[in-house]
Amino acid sequence: MAFFTYLLASAPYGTLYCGHTDSLERRIAQHREKSFCGFTAKYGVHRLVWYEVHDTRAGAFHHERRLKKWNRRWKIRLIEEMNPRWEDLYEGFFREEGPLSQLGSPPSRG
């Protein structure tokens, strides 16, 4: 089973949100549908702009906690290394021809 740490944005260079999950598709859908009345619903943060795969839930959680302490400039640099055009990666996440296939494989961390 894979676990994910991810960054969402309201727009390119907009409001950022960091999270972790064991089902990226389900979790991003929840953000997009505003299933929870929290930060992402309030600020319209639903574009998947960066993610990383982990082998363990603890690894994904630990990386999320580290990223939350980073300053904004570092997070933007991280996003732009993987996704320089700030594409919404969710749109093509499960299609071979989608943006993820053009970006190459994301880094995997333990």
C-alpha cells in the first residue's frame, strides 16, 4: 500500500495546504467537494500541485509535519521542481496521458 504527502494550492502562487493520506484520489476529491468545513473549503484550496509517495503511513505523516514547518518560498521551490506550470495534477492522476506521465515519476520516500 502507498501513502502520500501532498500540497494543494488555491491557484498558482495562491494559498497552500499540506496533508497526507493513504488514498490520494479519495482525499483530493473530498477537498474538491468541500466535504469538510475546514481550511481548504474556506479558502478554495483544491488544486493538487505536488505529491510524494511513501512506503509507510508514518513516513508520510512525518514528511507532512516537516513540510508544515517550511517557509512558503521553500514550498514553492518544491512544487516548481516537480510541477513548474502549477498544473492541477488531480485531473490526470489516473490517466496515462495526463500531466503525471509528462512529469515523470514522483520521488518515493520510506
